[in-house]
Amino acid sequence: MTTAQEQGLPYDVFSRACPSRGTLEHVTGRWGALTLGALHEGSFRFNELRRRVDGVSEKMLSQTLQALERDGLVHREAQPTNPPRVDYELTPLGREVAERLLALIHCVERRMDDVLSARRGYDEARAARTPLTG
Amino acid sequence: MTTAQEQGLPYDVFSRACPSRGTLEHVTGRWGALTLGALHEGSFRFNELRRRVDGVSEKMLSQTLQALERDGLVHREAQPTNPPRVDYELTPLGREVAERLLALIHCVERRMDDVLSARRGYDEARAARTPLTG
DNA sequence: CAGCATCCTACCGGATACTG
DNA sequence: CAGTATCCGGTAGGATGCTG
């Protein structure tokens, strides 16, 4: 119904070879998703972002930003001052993607209690099936 | 503006310790996203899903489905027949999540040409800066 | 401050073989 | 058919040290 091919679109993420898979992974990856989410709030410097995205290492933030910049989702603005100052912000394309992403993130956050109770149910049912030291 | 804390929500994916991070990773992970996307089209048997999600291994599909079932996003219906028949489908919660996810996937698919041209631009600019053999 | 280079480990994930 | 169990390589990703 909403499939890419059915709409005649040239890119279909369900195909192994489609380049959209790579970009989707940059966008939804562990740090990509949080970085885009953070940047939706505005422009940030490198270390500001690092503090905002709790737990990300310097290396991974750097890699993530490069991938997102390469995909045209993030704009990097470096000022040749001393000390250096670099600001990151979303491009129009990045904003478009980030909005969909945030809708997803907020949906998960909102329904988190249901998820946690589902987990308890699942684990209890399993524990019942495997009495001891499963 | 759209931050979890600013809305007074109890779960904030930007915090390292928040359980919503784990669920978000199940949902947006390499195979989780494609599996949810596929299941949005209807109910599927295990091997139907495997064919639909091009490239997924038996092992990863199995793991992915278990994680999604545990999080209450997927319902597993096993019939004790021989040969066995197991059907997977989204729960109402899963449908809610999958719709947001598909909006994101389709957005990426739609704008894929812009992504690819951004990549070419990025790579050319880099190549110009590093004349030969980096 | 804003990174890059290096090292090292955990685990993601594919291939294969086996079970009910 | 619908999985589980095992082995194994590649890489994601953390820690550390250095640069401009």
C-alpha cells in the first residue's frame, strides 16, 4: 500500500542494494538519531552537542557528524579563529528528516510505559516456561 | 521546544540511562526498522518475512522478532501443527510506531537524489583539498 | 576548542549445522 | 517450516594521546 515500488519510486529500502539503506542507517543509527534530534533544537558547537547527546564519545560524534554532513543533512560552519569555533546545524533536508525522526522518538517516549509492561509480561511468561536456570 | 523534559515527560531518550534508548534502537536498528516496515503491510510467516526483508539472515530475523515481541510491538501467533506455522503481525502499539517509522523511511527514499548529489559534492570538495593519495 | 590517529575489545551479524 | 546452537571475522565504538 505504501510500498516504494507500488508508488513507482526509484528507491526501495527493502532491497539489499538500495543506497537509501545506508542513509537510513546514518539517520536511525545509535548516534545519528540523537544527533539529528539534538540539532533540531538549533545550532550547536561540537562540545555543546557532546554534552547534549549524553554518552557519545568524541570519536563517534565526529564520525556521525561527518556522515550526516556528507549526506547533506547537516551543515558545518567553521570559523578560522583561535581558538577555533565550529557550529553545526541542520540543512533544510536535515530538518525534514529530523521532524519525522522526532515524531518517532516522541512516540516511543510517550508509549514507554506500555513497552516496559509488555516486557515484564514477556519475561514472566518465559520464566514460567523455563522453571530454573533456563 | 519539543524536548521530553520541556513537556514534562518521564522518558528522555537523550539521557544515557533512559530505557527508551534501548527500545528506540530495537525500532530503528538495521533489521528492526525493515521488519516493522514489512509487518505494516500485514501478517507474515517467518520465511515470508525473510524474503521480504532482503538480506536478513535467519538468525538476525529471529533475534529481531524476539526483541520486538518483548517490547510489545509485534504479536507472535504459533499454531501447534506439523509442519509448524507461525504468523507475525503488529500490535496496535507496533502499528503506531511503524507509521512514524514509515513516514521517516519514505521521506528518506523520496529525497534520496538530494542525498546522493550532496555526497558527490562533499567527496569532490574533499578530493580537491587532498590532491593525491591523502 | 575542535578534532585526528592509534590501539584494543565487545558484540554484531553471517555461515553452517542441527532439532522438532 | 520455524527456528536454536556454534563458530568466527569485521567493525562499531571506547580510551588514550597528540595537533593546530
